Amino acid sequence: MRFALLWLMALLPLPAADYETATPHDKAAKLAARLKSRETKLAFDAKNGYLPALLKEFGISISSQVLVFSKTSLQASRISRQAPRAIYFNDDTYVGWVKPSVQFGEVMEITSVDPKIGTMFYSMNQQETGLQEIRRRDECLHCHASPQTEGVPGLFVRSVFPDSEGFAVQQPGSYLSDHRSPLKQRWGGWYVSGTHGDQRHMGNAHVPGRGVSAALDMESGANIEDLSRVVNTDPYLSPYSDIVALMVLEHQARAQNLIFRCQQDATAADTLADYLMFKDEAVLTAPIAGVSGFAADFAARGPFDAKGRSLREFDLKTRMFRYPISYMTYSASFDNIPAETKKRVLARIESAMKGTPALEILRATKPN
């Protein structure tokens, strides 16, 4: 942990000690306090442990479920192609769950955004015990505070060439994925359910054998709606790893990192503004459709202007969203960007988007 914090110190103007010692007020920290005082007690489910109750506390929809089988997390030893890690998320909270082997996976992983301090990392024991405890895990910064996260504590979506056991084959390298990435470089090591026409991605496939650098067979993993063809989804809350949820997750992860970068570094303002306007977004050449209901759940959250329009409305034909200003402008962390820096971000958005429906929606739905 100390090594990671010293590295963070070199990357950020804000002293690392502020992140380590400040009292967080994110959703996970608040729930941890209620559990400690026994004000709240989570119900235990015989099949999925505390997961359903935890998602309910955080307001996270089951339709957001995505499944990753590459061994790239705190519980790498428990993850495989047969036992992928499930991730559930909303705008500011993420929960990672590994299915039980003999008993439940050791812990659930929780990432929660404090609007002022940054992205915080926690875990919760999955065993049914009298003491329900959420613990902070700053050791996660070894991987989650680096150039891959814009130099701040944060998340990133990585696409790898997985072998038959889920290990990332090193020779071909890997990709960081966000809305700028071509589909052909996305989701290696992830399961993907949904349709995408003649476009191809790296999901649902693996390199044959361990340590083999052969190319992935992208045809075999394309346009899969029923994941039971490639993995047993019975232990999970949903049988899907929705393609639209994956697209939102990877956009949101970098957006949040850039927002926190802007809280510390005013020179990042233009980069954030361009990202929030989907500059250099990869063009979709065929329609994309999810299967879990995530797209409808996400779009229904609004907010909506007087004409019923929302920045959460999807396009999914040539680009991700119909109106290209990110819904992340509504986040509390965006509001906590220093006033002058935020003014620069918004001025750049206003200049580039003048006269567009996207700017009209933002003005109508975001005060000031």
C-alpha cells in the first residue's frame, strides 16, 4: 500500500496522504458505518450470499451484470472460464462477485466513488457470520492508481488475449478499452451477450492452450445472445453479460478518472471536455443490441428535458448515444471540479456543441 501511495504522490499535485487519511463519504463507506453500528443488517441468500442485498442497498440493477473470465483481479485464483467474475454497477458504485466453489468466494469487491476524495476500494466477507463488515482495501492502488487510470485512483477496462485457463498471454499485449476503441480490440477475457452484425470483438474466445500466442477466433464468439453455449450461467443473478452494459462501463470508467484528474490538475480540462463529447469515438458499422434489458433500464433514468429527451438515450447504430454529451456531467464528482476548471470544461463543450440538441438537453437538465 505504501508503495502505491508514493507512486500516486508522484503523479498527483494533491498529497497522497489526503487520500489515505481523509474520511470518505461514498455509498460503501456509509453502508460500512451502518453495518458497524448494526443500524443495518443485510439479508443472506443461500445461492448468492449477500450479493442481492448489497445490490439493493446500492441501487444497482441486475441487468448491469457483465462477466469477466481473465485472471485480472484481487481474486484471480478463483476466476476461470468456467467461473467468471460478475461485475454489477451504476453511475458511482461497482460490485465484483466470484461464484462459490465449496463455499462462497472469499470476498465481494466493492468500488465506490467519493465525489471529493476519489474512487475508493473495499471488500466484504461473503461468509454468513454475525459480523457484517466492509473493509477499505488501499492495496488495490497497486493496480488502480497508474497511467492506466490517468494517474488517479480509478477503474479501467482491459482487453487481453486469454488462454484456456484465463491467464493473459503476454506476447500479443493487451488493450485499454473505452468508447474510442474499435470493437475488434474490445472485451478479450470477457463474456459478451448481444448482437453486433458483421463487426467483431475479442469476447467469448480464448487462445488454445496456455502461453500460446495464436490469434483469437473472433467468429466463434460473435453475436452470441445465449451464453449457455459458452459458460454455465446458473450460479449468477442473470444469464447475460450485456454488450451495451460493457460499452457503458468502459466509457464511464475513463470519464470518472478524467473527472478526478481535473479536480487535481486544471490542464486536463480540455482532455475531459473532449472525452465527454465523445471525440474520436469509434464508429459503429452495424447496429448493436443488448439482451439483458440494461439499455432500457439505463435510458429510463433520465433526467429528461421538456421534449422528453435525455443524454442517456442510446443510438447504437453508428455511435453509442444519440446525443453526444456524456451523462457523467450529472455526477457529483463533476460538480466538485474546481470552479475555474469546470468553467473551462463547460465553455469548451458549449463552443463545440452550440446549436445542437445535446447542448439544449444539458442546459435544460443541469442547473447552472
